[in-house]
Amino acid sequence: MDEAEILRTAKDCGRVLVVTEDRFHGGAAATISSVITGGDGLYDLEAPVKTVTAIDARVAYGVDGDNACLPTVEKIVAAIEDLHNNY
């Protein structure tokens, strides 16, 4: 993981949305969020780091399970709108 690039990008953008099909706990989103907020990157942010991840439960199989458990376009768009409109 290129932590320097993550910090540079967070500084350039000021807002961060991390999207992953992992669960938050033990997944990439938690690690990336920690890289940004655990050091000097926190002071460059204009908004809290938001994450859109799989639900924190056992993932169901099949198309229905994916739709219920994994990030959807609607969830991602809602998170982007929240970052844009509220910060």
C-alpha cells in the first residue's frame, strides 16, 4: 500500500470516500482511514473520512446476497452527496 500517495491524494482532495467490498473491521477501508487520520493527514481534511463497505455480517451468496451485503451504486452516490452537501 502506497501510504505516501494516499496521504498526498487526501491532502489534494480534502475529502475522502473509501469504497471496498471488504467489511470495515479488518478490511482495507479501516486501514486506509487509519493511514489518513493517524498522522498529519487529518489536518488536511475538510470532512471526516467516509467509508462504504460490505455489511458487517456473513456475506450471502448469489446475486440477491451481493445486492444485500455489498456496496451498491445507490449507497456510494448517497455517501458522495453527503460529503459534498454537508461539509
